[in-house]
Amino acid sequence: MAEESTRLRLRQLTGDDYPALARLMDMVYHDIGGAWPEETVTTLIRLFPEGQMVIEDNGTLVATALTIKVSYDRFSNPHRYEDLITDDKVRSHSRKGDALYGLDVFVDPEYRGYRLGRRLYEARKELCREENLRAILAGGRLPGYKDYADTMSVTEYIAEVESRAIYDPILTFQLSNGFDVKRLLKKYLPEDESSRGYATLLEWDNILYQPDDDGDWPRRSVVRLGVVQRRMRAARSVEDLLSQVEFFVDSLSDYRADFAVLPEFFSAPLMGLKPDLNSVEAVRYLASFTEEIRDAMADMAVSYNINIIGGSMPLEEEGRIYNVAYLMRRDGSVEEQKKIHITPHERKDWAIQGGNDLRIFDTDAGRIGILICYDVEFPELGRLLAEQGMEILFVPFWTDTKNGYLRVRHCAQARAIENECYVAISGSVGNLPRVDNVDIQYAQSAVFSPSDFYFPHDGTISESVPNTEMLLFADVDLEKLKLLHSEGSVTNLRDRRKDLYSLVWRGRKALDAE
């Protein structure tokens, strides 16, 4: 083959290709029967033309992938090759199958080293995604086992190949293409003496697969986040404060945002209604408005058709004060997340106590978590949420200085990277001269992504102007997270060494979706 004249083309197999296909199969599979009968190949093309792929070089067939659709439940369990196809019959193709089964991939020996097999595998994966199928299954022969059969069991051999201590022409290739070994198949292809009749059942999961009955919420791919960077201003009454909040919610709804997130302690201006109270009395006074504000914002979520992350507000329960963020869904339901880690300022000046529950929430626009300000500086919380499938983390914050803000920002970005999720932070700016301990604020609100090819190069999707009241919008694609989890340059969640360490929630309630 003259490399300078190579012209590769990927296309579907046709009946006219059979002579070239038979030549190639006889060459590659001379030890296990060679080419299939023409009728069998013709049947494959008739039943599932999209699954039969070839690569040609200047019109010469040099690589082939043969594929059928099968029932996942049937063929993810033990089976033999003859259950799928025999010399005279395609036995298990199902037009309504929910998985692909890779019958064969073979490449002209002269073209090895050009990664043609990888191209065919990528085409199969794309077909699996296009057809919205659950997985690709394949029975992988173990031709290298013949050299080790007298010294180790087949399971030991597979383990050595998986650890890359041994090279197997087929299994090593499959593993490098993202397939996992699911089980050992006995007498898969009895005439395969090199493999001693064994094969591995290999599986590649389609992380974009959407079953017809995928939960109570319709699945969203692109979600629009609306972040409020609000200037603290005096409020003459709770109605005045709510009118200010409604302005932002209305504006975000006009731009079809799925979420509106407000800053921590956004209701603090109401403390200015009684400026003579000491700090502890003032925060308890502020807490007296929380339920009214929560209920009004829950109505806004429904009327403006937007999910609201209600910043945070103080809440009094059984004589104790907590810092609470509310999720107000646009279907009218309301959930809460208490701040778990309390800053020295909150403890000393406001006598606020930490909550004991960590929650993850299902919404119609993704699975979310909420960590209030200081909580995002503790990586354990984000990781616990990520283990429950969190896709978006919301962080309402309040910081008075730039160094305090940067702690929140840098930790939020770290949570996005290590947990492979989006993170939106929302802070307040300006000052409240008549409110003790809420004198000044510093903020630059932002939406962060993981750091990989699918996302902005600096991991920042959008950010506000520092210390300026404004609205921030960011569209985040949840499907990109799935690709990252499976095919990222690094896969932080997958690569954790659970054999060496683990993280356990010891709170009063189990960490389950609300």
C-alpha cells in the first residue's frame, strides 16, 4: 500500500461487496471457518443495513464491521455465538431491540496500524446514540490465551490483560475502546481453539440513552440558568422587598430561564426597619418574615414558570436560628436546604446554628444541589451530592471582601472540576448603612463548568461585572456532562480509588433525592 495514495471512505456494506468481503474474512478468520455464505451477508444487509459498515481505500474494501440489534436483557446474559448467527441464518436480530451486538470487526492485515478498527467502533457508537439504544454488546474472543492456558486460569488471564500485564489482540483492543468486561462466556465459539472456547462479554454503555419511561420529569438537555447579582438597597416593607425580587424573577422569566438563583441573605434589608435592635435580635426579627417571603416566591415560581433558588434567609425553629435556602419549583412544590457549616461571624454575631441534613433535588431541568456560601468550601458535601447524580450546584453567597469572595469562587470552580458538574454562584453587592454586620458586599457572580474539551477553556461559562447589579444568563448542556463522565480527558468521578478511601454521610437523614 502506497501511503501517499490512501483515500479512505466509510460507508454501508452492499451486496456487490461480497467477493471482497469473503476474501477478507478468509484471510482474517482462516483458523475458524473463514467467510460466511453470501446469503448470510445478504440477510444482514436486508435486515439492518445501517449496522453493516465498511472502510474502502480507493474502492478496495479493507475493513468491515457487522452488527445486529438484539434484546439487551437476553444477550447481557450467558449465550453462545450460534445463538446470534450461524452459517446459514441470522438468528437473533430484532427490529425492536434495545442494544447493538457487534458480530465482527476485521481489518486487512496490510492496513493494521491505521486504526481502522477504532473508526468502525466510533461509527458503531454513533449509530447506537442515533438509534437511542441502551448499549453495545460483543463477545470478545481471547486468542492470546493459548500461550497461557497451561499456567493460569482464564479469569486470571483476563485480569492480567485488564491490568495491561498481558497483551491480547482482541480484548486489549476492546478495552482501549471503552468496553468493559461484564462476564465470562463458556463454549462461546467451541471451534476457537486459541481461546479454548472462551470469550468475554463486553459492553459499552450509551450514556445518552433515554428510556421511554425516564422518570416523572421530562428530560431536558440544554438548561438556562439565570443568576441575580443584586445590589442591596433599603426596603420600606416586606412588600417593597418582594416587589424588588419579583422584578428580577419577571426579567429572568422573559428570557425563558429555567432557574433563578438569588444571593445569600437577600432579605437582609428588612433588618433596617428596626435599626435599634442588637445583631441577634435583628436576625430573629428578619426570620419573622421568612415564611411570608417563601410563600410569595413559591407563587412567583408558578406564575412566572421558573424554578427559584431563593438565596437564603434566616429561619427560626424551636428557638434556634438556621440559614436556609429554599427551592421553589415551578410546579408549586417547595424544598429546603439548611446551611451546614456556619462561619465564625454567623455564630458570634447572629447565633446561627448549622443544619444536619444534605439534600439533592430532582427538577424538570436536571438534578441539583444547593450549598450556601461557606458550605462550598468543604469538598465532602459536593462529592456526596455528585455521588447522587448532581448535575448543577447552586451556591448563594454573601462576602464582604474580595479575598472572601475568592475563597467562594475558587472552591466553586474546584467543585465543578472534581465533581464533573456545573456550578452557579450568586452574590450581592453594594451596602446597607442602617443594618449592623451587613455593611458592605463584594461579588462577581458566575457560572462554572468542568475543565475539558466540551467546555470553555477556562471553565467559566459566564460571569458578571464585579460589584455591579446585573442579571447573568448561561445555557448549560447536561448531555455534555454525560460525555465527560465517560469520555473526558480525565474522569475524576470514575477514577476515584474506592479501594483506598470512601466518603460516608453520617447525618440524621439518608442522602436521597427529595
